[in-house]
Amino acid sequence: MTTCGMMRADLHVHSRHSGPADLPVLRHLGRECYSEPQEVYERAKERGMDLVTLTDHDSIEGALTIADRPDTFVSEEVTLVLPEGRQLHLGVFDITEAQHARIGALRFDPEALFAFLAEARIPAALNHPFSALTGHRELVDLQCALGRVPLVEALNASMPVAHNENARRLGRGSEMAPIGGSDSHTLAGVARACTGVPGARSREEFLDGLRRGFTVPEGRSGTYARLTMEVTRIFAAGYKEALAHPAGHKPAVLAALLALLPFVPLIPLFTAAIYAHELRFGARWFGRFADASGRRTRPVLPPSGLGDGRVLGSVG
């Protein structure tokens, strides 16, 4: 039990159990994340998190490895598959193994999944709604999720400030409480953003506050520099693992990694293109959503090019 006025947890963080990289070609060469669950737990605690959870993609394997600790709970980031294969990502928190299995069976049926989450009183959040990382979008995709889950990720430490502010506006107009998380795929970013529940003094009180929407997101938004460092660290971890355990990799994968090595210095150009695309995608889709919903609000644009990080709370 904590004696502080607010308990905190990073509600969006990955481990090596998140699976292969979700990019063309790279998905055959490496993982999204190389962090061990225990390492993530320790880093989160070092950075002041009262509670720890993992939100790996459609997996609770990592979360289960630390679930014996009293200051943890099991979560995951669910890939909700929409018509024609489009996707949204949902954070679902404090679930059992049986609930995970049920969620996995329902994630191709949005209506059935939303009904199950509501009936089971599982706290769920719409993650990074204006990010291009989940692929092509239609207005109906956002509209189908609004109000169907009680929370929205309004502070993602890997997303531009414009994305986060527009997500906050979307949630406020749909009575969805804001949460925060780092969305970190390396140990360096763990707990750069988090969610606080004022007045919570135990794990149970934190989760009750999460269900009720008594939440305060804290931390920083993402920047181009932070994205570049994150991608560089993931590449470095991938090469380190391949060199340490070559027998665990197919010869073709090792050959491809060696062939890519001369291009590693070009990572800043690669991430600049990704970041610029993110900004354009987010502004365009928030603008379309605002027009379609009658919310005559201009999308938030980054104030200064690629460096738009901003302190939104007490977590650095």
C-alpha cells in the first residue's frame, strides 16, 4: 500500500513477447522489442511506478512471467480487426488467462468484443487513434470505437504532441477518460508516460479508479529524436541477439542482417520519413473526423517541425 496521493502505472509498454516487427521485410528479420519482462518490471519500479503491467501485442506471455508479484496485473494490446482488414489497437487491463483467450477469439468481431469487455467490466482504452502505424483508416473505424470503451490513450510518449492532443479532444467529446503510457519498445523509454489514479492506495483501488475513469495522464509526448533513438536501440538489440545466438536464426536471416548493416547510419532519414508521415496522417484524419462529427475544431499541429516533445506531467 502506498502513502502517496496518487498511484501510477505505465499502461502501454512492450516486452520481447510482442512478436515480430510490424513492418514489411523487417517482420521476417527481427522483433518489435527485445526487452525481457523482468527488465521492464525493474526499470518501471526504478522510475517510480507503483504498479507494473505489460501490454504486448495480442499476448500475455510476458505479463504472466511477472504476475506473481503483488504490484502487477496482466494486460495486453489487442489488435482489433475491422472490415477489409483495417485495424485499431485497444489496451485491455487486469485480465485473466480465460479472458485473454476469449478476447483473442472475439478480436475479429468488434461488436462482440466491445460487448464482452463491457459485460466483464474490463478496463479498455482506444490506443493512439490518429497514428498511421495501424494502417489505412476510414471514419467509421473511429466512430465504431467511440463510447464503446471507457478510456482513450491521450498521452503516448512515442507519439507526437499533436496526436495526443487530438486524441484527448476525441475522448473528451465522447466521454472517454484519458490515460497515458510510454508505448516503449526499449528499456530506455519505460515510464516516460504513465497513468495516475488520485487517492488510490492499493492495486485494487488503482484498478477501480481505472474502471471508473478517475485517471490523470502524466509524462511527455514523443519527438523525432526520441523515435530515432528508439529505432536505433531496437536495431542494436536485434544485432546483439543475432551475434550472441546465431544458431537460433535462419542462415537467410543472418545474411539479410549483415546486408542491412551498411544502411544503419541511414536510420535518421528513415525515421524522419516515418515521423513526417505520422504528422500528416494524424492531422488529416482528425480534421476529417471533426468535420464529419460536427466538431468544427482545427487539428493541433506541431509548433516547431520535428521537435515537439512537451512535458505534460511530473514524469520525465
